Amino acid sequence: MDMLDEQNVPKIASDGTVETKRLVTDAETIAQMEAEQEMERAIADLVTSAREFFEMRSECASDYERPGIVWWRRLEALALADRRAMEAFCDRDRSPRSLRAYHKFKLKMISGRRYRADA
């Protein structure tokens, strides 16, 4: 049987309504793939920026020296990476619930622990 020979039979519910699958366009598929890639890049950037910032912070604390411009640049890179990851994670939903979920996700990504669903 060939792909073209497949038959899609719509499901008919008990109340007489017809349930059909919505066809996904190529543009929607590409947009979803780009969003997934952006999320991966944003999280990788966040983790790298956080690691660099915390390493520098611990070095400056142990030497009792002023952090200087490099510290500020790494702090800025961390803030920008955090914002990019938040945009990818929350999209347009800025509710307190989604921001709490992002913060929890972010802390687990930075600490390197596995992210498990709370059941």
C-alpha cells in the first residue's frame, strides 16, 4: 500500500459531530522547528553565561580584588541570556505561574540537575 492510497476516515462522535484532524502547514512545521532550535540555543547560552559569571564571581571573591569591566560584561551577558531564554520559554504568557515555572526550569538548568516533573 502506498502513502497515496491511505484513507483518512473521520471519527463521528455519538452526538453526530465529526472530528477531523487539522492539517499542519509547512510554514507551521518550520516555525515549530525554529522555535525548538531557538530554545536549545537560548538555554545553552544561558548555561554558558551563568557558568562564566559564577566562575568569575568566585575568583574575584577569593582574591578580594575589584571585578572591573569584565565582571560587568559577564553580568550583562547573563542578563541578556536570561531574557532570551525567558522569551523562548514563556513566549507571550507573562502570568506569575509561567514565570515561576521558568524560574524553576532556569535554576535546574544552571545547576545541572535533571528536570523532573513533579507528580
